[in-house]
Amino acid sequence: MAFNINEIRKDFPILRRKINGHPLIYFDNAATTQKPQQVIDSIVEYYQNYNANIHRGVHSLSQEATDAYEIARKKIQKHFNIEKDYEVIFTSGTTHGINLVANGFTSLLNKGDEIIVSAMEHHSNIVPWQMLAEKTGAELKVIPMSEEGTLVLSEYKKLLSKRTKLVFVNHISNALGTINPIREITQLAHDAGAAVLIDGAQACSHIKPDLQELNVDFYVTSAHKMCGPTGVGILYGKEKWLNKLPPYQGGGEMIKEVTFANTTYADLPHKFEAGTPNICGGIAYGTAIDYLNTIGFDEIATYEAGLLDYATVELLKIEGLRIYGTGPHKTSVVSFNIEGIHPYDIGTIVDKMGIAVRTGHHCAQPIMEFYRIPGTVRASLTFYNTREEIDIFIQALRKAKAMLT
Ligand code: PMP
């Protein structure tokens, strides 16, 4: 499809809203993206026409809902080029997927084992592993990052050893926009005999990861970061790893047979899908993936690269403005501060002009500590944003700066 920004913007009803008397400019896409009408319609359609519980009903409505849910799983499988559909586990989102794997590794790690995280992770890719380290006695090591906000791979190589059991890194940093070299990180981990989990929460609205090509062992992401609803996401795991991990939660749907003496677990993917899932969320996630593929990820990448370049050049014209995350491979996220001004104050003033940006530590406090700052202003742009919106944002920043200094 030819990339037509005016047509694309029409798909997002929220973009017609006014905030504080101004047309909404939504630059907080890394927190969550807005939803196109197609996704909203698929949610309404489910509840209006075929709401039923799945996998266990013989009646027609239950069959319809089951079929739609399983079709969504197959769409996701195809999108991420996953070998087997049962390697796609529906979760409530990235955080759930990471906790599921971290919990599973409790029985696979011993004292003296090592696990490796990067210096630029979201708290949800740090805290579950700290809890795991505490439970097992394994040691958590950290890949350092450079001043420009890229991982120092020479140091990573030094951390890897026979003791390394698992490496977990984000595909794209939510706070800096840095795109990490996942293939290289994975290959090095595999050479050392370690497994790899990639946090794809920030990557999936910008790029289409080919999980067989990347050869990662686990990949987690959230639908709401890629035009889908909240409360649903996936964990991809290679079959051999999903078979090694014990179930995370017990309950209905995840069993083969239950007696008071003994319970046996269901096959993949159901072993990890206890309880009634977010049925309409899963279906709408499939719709979101269809929507993004109709626009095309190459088209999205080209358009967003243009936005990033433009925003970077225009922002740097503001005196005293510093951007964090200046490496060569980054996505359309600009994290910055203006000298002498607290990010929160900027966020509050531009909100009065209808502009939504995120301010603070972005759930990545170690990055803020690294730069010795309390937080940043983060403008995270996506394919439905425009240069005109960036112009208005720059004007708003100049006004805010004048007011605050
Ligand atoms: N990792 C990264 C890099 C993120 O940006 C986020 C969301 N901000 C998460 C993990 C957590 O995702 P969720 O809250 O959807 O579980």
C-alpha cells in the first residue's frame, strides 16, 4: 500500500480529539499506541456477536470464538515467522512473559550460575531476574552501555562464560530508542551455551522481527505497543525450552487430567495458558497485526526515519537541549532535557497545549542514574505522527523554555 498519512490518520478516531482546547498531538507511543478503528471494531464485534468461552464448549458460539482466537495465534505465528503455532503462548503482556520464564528458570539454575542483563533495560526486564537470582543463588551481571546509549559488546564478551545460563536484553530501549544488535548478542550467548530472551515490547510497532532468523530462545511483547489492546501479548519460546520449563500458573485449561493424587499438564501452548484468557484481546491483536502489515513495515520504517531525523535536527536548534541516545541505530524516540529545567515542568506545560509526552525515568532508573539525571522528556513518534506536529511541539518547547528560565 502507498503510504498515505492523511488516510492513515483517519483510521485513528482519537486523533480527532482536542485536549485543553488544542488538537491532540500524541507523542507517547512508547507507553502505548493509539488504536485504529479496525481494532476497535473487532473488539465490539466480538462482544456483540460471538462472545463465548473458548476451547471447552461444544456449542457453535464457543466454536466461533475458539476459531477466531486460534486464527489470531496463527496470524501472530506468521507475522513473527515462528516455526510452530504452539510456540506462541498468549500472555497478558511483556511483563507476564518475562515473569513466566524467570519463574520457570527457578528449577534450572543453581548457585554459581550466572545470568546477564543489559544496562538499558525496563524494570520489567530487571526485577523478575533479581527475584530469580535471590531464589537460586545465581549471580546477575550487567552489560555496560556507552555515553551515546549503546551496549558495549566487548564487555559483554568478557562477561560470557560456561557459567552463563541466560542472557536477557531488550530489542529496542524504551528510554533511548537504541536498537540493539540482537543477532550478534544471541550468537555470542549461544556460543557460550546460554539461552537468550529478548524483550520486544518497544520493537514490534517499528520492525517485524523474524524470530527464526534471529534464532532467539524466547521473545516477549505486548499488543498494546503495536496498535492492539492492553492486557494481551505473547511469549514465543522454542519448543525445547517451553518443554523444559514448568507451568507458571495452575488452573483450568492447562491440565490433561486432575485427581487429588496427581495432575498431568496439557500440551503446548495450553500448559502455560491457565484460566480464561483475554479472548477478545487476542483476536484484536490479530487485527492489529493485519492492520500494520497492510500499511507495511518497510513503509513504516522509512516514514519514521524521516520523522526522527526531522525531530532531531529541529530539537537540537533549541539552546541547552541535550538528547540521550545518540547511537547510529535507533528508532523514532527522542529522549532529552533542556538545561536547568525539570522534565516534569516541560511535560506539564506542553500538555496545556494538547501535546502528550512522557516525562520521568520511563521505568528505566539505571539509565537515569548512568546519566545522573532525574529523568527525561520523551517524545516517542510513530507512523501516524507528522512533521507539522513536530513543528508545533518545537514551538511549545520554546514557549515552555521561555516561561521556565
Ligand atoms: N519492556 C519494555 C522495553 C517496555 O517499554 C515496556 C512497557 N513500557 C515493558 C517491557 C513492559 O510492558 P507491559 O507493561 O506491556 O508488560
